[in-house]
Amino acid sequence: MLNEAIDDQWNVRQKLDELLGVDECDVLVGGPPCQGWSTLGHRANDGRRQVMNAAVQLFLRQAELLRPPAVLMENVRGLAVKDHGRHLIAATGRLRAAGYKATTFDVRAADFGVPQLRHRVFLVGIRNDLNLDFTLRSTRSKKQWLSVWDAIGDLPPLAAGEHAGAYERAPRTALQKRLRRGSTRLTLHEAPSHSPRILQVLGALRGEGSSRSDIEDELGLTSGFHNTYCRLRSDEPAPAITSSAGRVSSGRNAHPFDDRALTPREAARLQTFPDTYQWVGPGRWSIYEQIGNAVPPVLAQAVAKQLLSLLAPTLGRNVDLVV
């Protein structure tokens, strides 16, 4: 089974070579699947991990074929820390061997205008013949970090299992105004239903920021990670938003005040997706997964703007980015 999966990856590689080997592009950008590098437990069996991790090699192969002025690859922090960082070191070395000045950046999303403490690694390569140096600079200091409430404070309160299809408050912050621009109808603000036991736990979590350590003795919680069954703080950035944002038992995903987990709309807001963005999937949990696996658009824009600004003279034009 594993051999067949790996063979499929090689077939994909050959097909990509055929499709892209004669084309050109200004910047090659990609975020190969990250589950294989995740530090949060075993997200896949060893065979599936090998297949997913092979996507990094597929991406680098395209860089070697296309040799664009710049290459930008995003991945989870695990790529830099798993096996003492040898996988990121190998990827960087391969890019350098292909004729690029390659640099890695460990980025915290809050430093770029995203209301969460998500960490990601960016590998940036600038072709050697351009004689350019790229440095990724944060756009916000810690004092300027955006909070959970900066993103979702205008959304209607909900109880577990409820939903709302209309805005009831005007946007208060610059981020809320930006994310609501052009949206006339509230979508995906649908709170998950919870079991009686989870509702009991949520009821015991008194006050924003409260955590399982506050109620373990009271409710006899004996299993789960330390950051499960925890409320967000409204006045701080959220931790990393994941595909489990709708499950209180899977992370710090409880609303600061309401007795429920985050809605897909709240998770998307914390990822800085505009309310007009159309999510497509077989159900709510598929949408949670898409949201959690995505790169926050505001972070992507900040990185791309800095890279394209450096490249503009080489490309012979400015490229405008709108999120």
C-alpha cells in the first residue's frame, strides 16, 4: 500500500514536470501539506506521513524546473524542529544548490496583524543572479497586537446549537470593518451543539481565559491535554486556530463568554478571512478543516507585499495585492 502511494507521488511529479517544465513564472508560492510535520501528536500513520512529506520535494522540484526570480514556501514550525531541523536544512540546501539565496523565517502571525499567535515557517529563495537580499520584517509590535475581540466582537452572541444570519452590531474596529466590507448577510455563524457533559464543563469555566486547571477537581477531569477545555481571552490574540476550532475538548476553543465552541465564522475571522469569502464543502466540519489548515490572508499579504516590493524593479512592474 505504501509503495503504491509513493509511486503515485512520483507519477504526480512526472506530470507536473510535463506541465510546468516549459513555462515561466515570476514567483513560485506554495504551502505543501503540513500534517506530516505536525508536532501535535501523530496526525497520520507513517506511510501517509511519507506521502504528505513528499509534497515538499515536489514543490522544490518545480523551483528547479521553473527557476523563477523568487520562491516562497510556507509550512508549520515542525518542519524546522522535527529530527533536529534536518528536513528544513535539506530543503534550504536543495534550493541553494538550484541557484538561490535561501533564507528561513520563523513567523508569529500576531506580528503581522493577525489576531492569533500562530507560528509558521517561511522559506524564501531569491535567484542568485538578481543580487538581492530579502529580510522579512514584522509590521506590528507586541503592544499593537490585535485581540480576539478586535476580530469577533461585533458578531451576535449565541448559545450552543444556535445560529445567526444577520449582523446586529456595527463594526467597531478597523479589522471588523475590513472583514465585513461588501458583506450584507452574516453566514456560517453557527454554533456547534454540545453534549450535556461539555455544557457542564463550559458552565464551570467562569470568566474569559479560564482553563481546565481551574475546574479539574470540581468536575473530575482526568484526561486531555492541558490546553483543552479552556476559554479564549477577549483582550489577547487567540492561540493557533486549527481544524478543531469547533471542539471544546480539542484545544482552547471555547468562546470568551458564551458557553460554546467557536463558530466557523469566528474561526475564519481569527484567520482574517473576509466575510464575503465563499467556503465550499460537504458540511460544517469540512469548513472548519479548511479554515484551520489555511494561511491567514493578512499574513500572506504582508509577506507577499515585502517580497514583491523587493522584486518590483526586476519584474518591471508593481503588483497590487488586495485582501
